[in-house]
Amino acid sequence: MSKCDMPLEELLERLETLANRSLTLWDIPDGATARLINVSENATYLVEAGDFRSVLRVHRENYHSERAIECELAWSDALNAEAGITTPGVYVGRNGKRIQQGSVPGLPAPRYMVMFHFVEGAQPDESQDLVGHFEKLGEIAARTHTHSASWQRPGNFERLVWEEEAVFGRNPTWGDWRDGPEVDGQVREVLEEVEALVRQRLAAFGKGPDRFGLIHADMRLANLLLSPEGPRLIDFDDCGMGWFLYDFASAISFMEDHPAVPDLKAAWVRGYRRNRPLGAAEEREIDTFIMLRRMALLAWIGSHIEAPEPQALAPGFARVTADLGADYLRRMGEGQPVNSNCGPVKSVLRKSL
């Protein structure tokens, strides 16, 4: 959620009022009600009326323009029509538009809204055996990337760009990781070296069209639904330009230290290679994208700390990130001088974590 002067509880009350008052913008059954089911970047509501169900997304303030949302929906439509990837359909409002706008007293600005078809399926969690699902997810990722590489994007295409400056630059999309909770002392020292090495390796990896393009950028478990046909990909709200391998890193968001990750990565790579080439050098670089994503999540927690999910994730997150970073430095940067302020990457590693 965007930062706001009012307390989160009050903001959510006003957003729920907005969601329910706005249901008349669509031709849906009378008596429908909207109930909050998730709050992250946006507020998401389950809309119900008898047997009717849909999902209403109320966009956060100042995150996406109307044009950017149009481009998200255009790619989702194209994936469904051209790449055989089933994506959630969108309801058209009574005015013929898929993107609606509304406001209620007390909200500082109007909000964009999109109503999606309800998708059946169960959300996975990390307590399950996810290896088979990640193999399927690798296949889906490869198909989205193949489509991305050949798709003729609409004119005036506008989406986020998930590159190093979006995480480490002067105006990072989710804020500065240094402002995350519990980032101090040796944790910060290690992560400064991690940032330097990640930047160095990304520069060497490059942004050729076979490695960088339009990606989903948020294939985490919360955006997957499991069905007998395999995992279904939902929520393209963060889709944008980025490295294709970032899609694996996003798939293990918040569980990067889980012992199953090596098996999940191997399964994802197997599935990916069934549909798209992936060389050994690219496979090795996946760990760089895991660290890029992890540090972006650390920043996200700090900049969204007023919401329940970041609050629950915050304790120990920075410390685990530093542990992951130290291991990354050992494996990927041994002996390389990557930071003139810190010296060789192995300097911090002599100290106990």
C-alpha cells in the first residue's frame, strides 16, 4: 500500500467503502458485496452474490497510471490468446471500459479498479512438495518469455522496469534496502558487498534480447493457483521489463532460505528447458537474481511496514538476507574486489555471522 497520513485501519475502511459502492459500475448481480482478501501493493476483494464470484482489485495510489494498467491487461490477454497460457479474464464495466475509477470522501485521490473473473484453485504453500509444480512453472515461464520476445507491444507501452536501478538506484521502486527493519551493523556491511557484486555480475550478464524482456516479475506462491491442469498464474500487476531469470527469483520470494530451494530450482530449470534454451552460464547466474529479488523484498518490507504481511515478515528478515548474501559472496565472488569501500568480498566473510 502507498504511504498515507491516515492509519491503515482507517484507510482500509474507506477502501472497503469504495469497493462496495463501486460494484454498480459493472453489470453484476444485485446484492453483491466485496470482502477484503488481501492487502499488499493493492487491496483485493472477493465479490460475491449467490453463485456469482469475482475478484476486485483496487489499485494503490501513484503506483501505476491508467495506461500502465491497460498495458498489463493487453499482455495478459495476448498470453491467453497467443501463447496458450490461461490468464484471468476481466469484466467490462457498464461504460464499456475495463478500468474503472472511483473515490469516496476521506480518500486523498480517486483509485483505479479492475474486476477479474474468479479463478478456481488452491494457493500453494511452502509446507507442500512443490517440485512438480515448479517444473510446470518453469514451462510456463519459458512460454511467457518466448511470447515476450516476439510480441508486438502496443504503442506508448508503459510498465515498470525491474533492473538494478529499480532496486539499488537513487529512486528505487520499493525503497532503499538500507531502510529495512533490523538493517544495521554487520548486516549492512555484508549487504553492501552483496549489492556491489550483484551490480558487477548483472553488468557482465547484460540485457540482450535473449535474456531481458517483458516478464511477470512476481511468480511467488501467492500468485499461483493449483488445479488438476497444473499451476495457474494470476496477478500481472508487477509485470514489466526485466531479466527473464528474475521470474524464478520471484517464485521463491520470502522462502529463499528454505531447504527445498535447490530442488525447486532444478525442477524449474528442467521445465524451462522443455520450452526455451537456457545455457549453463545463465543457470549459474540464477543465484544473482535471487539476491537481487531478496534485497528488493527487504526494501519492500521497510516501505510497507504499516501493513500486516510486512510486519509479520520483518523479524529476522534482514539477518537471513545477510546469511544468504554471505553464502552468495563465498560462491560467486571469492577473491574479486567488488567494492572499493569494503575491499575484496572475502573481507567481511572472515567475520562470524
